[in-house]
Amino acid sequence: MLEIRINGFGGQGSVTLSHLLAQAALENGEYGQALPFFGVERRGAPVRAAVRISPTTIYAHSQCDLPDYVVVMSEKLVEAAVSEGISESGTVIVNAPHPVVVKNHPTWQVDADAIAREAGLISGDGPLINIPLFGAVCRVLNIPQNIVEQTILNKWPGNNAKRNLDAAGKAYCSVTQIRV
């Protein structure tokens, strides 16, 4: 079973990202479980959500303490996200415009902000980065791109699908592993 924790700021779409990843697992023939964490979340405050993906039924319903993957929606949160806990062999996926090295952990980087802006995924609060991050995380997890596309089409049929498909596809293809 894979455990993934998403660290972001309120309003960045951490919970939506967790639901998309769980749905992609289901579309891929596995079990998926989204675990939003609701505390005193408010727009701009640090928040988190988690996801479990397994080839067999998931019986655990607790939060993920030492996840296999940590998705960091803002490079400002890297240190806090890693210090919150990650497995010894855990991987970090960071939204940043430049490579960010996380000591002792394989790290992947994608510029989800730039991809969201380019795709026109903007709200009053800034770029909607959860869709590009969805594509990037799926690539790191080896979830096929057609599953990413199907998950998006199921969630946003019609006109909104194109921008989301473009953003997720670009992130899927551009996420890179940081070599140290």
C-alpha cells in the first residue's frame, strides 16, 4: 500500500488533489482512499490531505504518519512537510520554479504555477496548481497518462476538460527527478 501526504496552503486544492489521486487509483483498477484533514483550515494557512493507494482493500482509516510520498504544493513548505514525517525511503514531489533538493530523499520537481498560468487555470487567489500537480504525481507513481485523462474527463466533462487536460498532460511530461 502506498501512502501519500499533500502539504499545501488553504485554497491551493489539496483536498481536490487527494480526491483526484484516489479516483485515478480506482480508474487504474486499484483501491484508492482520500483522507482530507480538517482542522482549523482557512485560506492561506498550512493544510494537508492524504491518499492511500493499494491493489487490495484498504482497511486503515487513520492519517498517514510516515507516508511513502510527500507532495509539497509550495516550496515554502518543504522543510515543514518533511519534518512532519516521511518514510526513510520516501520521495518528495515539490511545486517550484527551480530544482529543490531534499536531503536524504529522492526529489521530483515541477513548476505547477507556470503550467497552470499557461493553461489559463487562474482564480482570484492565483494559479490553480492542483491539476498540474495531479499530472506530475501520477507520472511519479507510474499511473498511465490515459488514466489521468479519464479521471479528469469524469470529473470535468465539457469545456473545462481541455484546459485541465492540457495542464495535467504538460506536468506529466515535464516533472523531473532532481539528480544530486
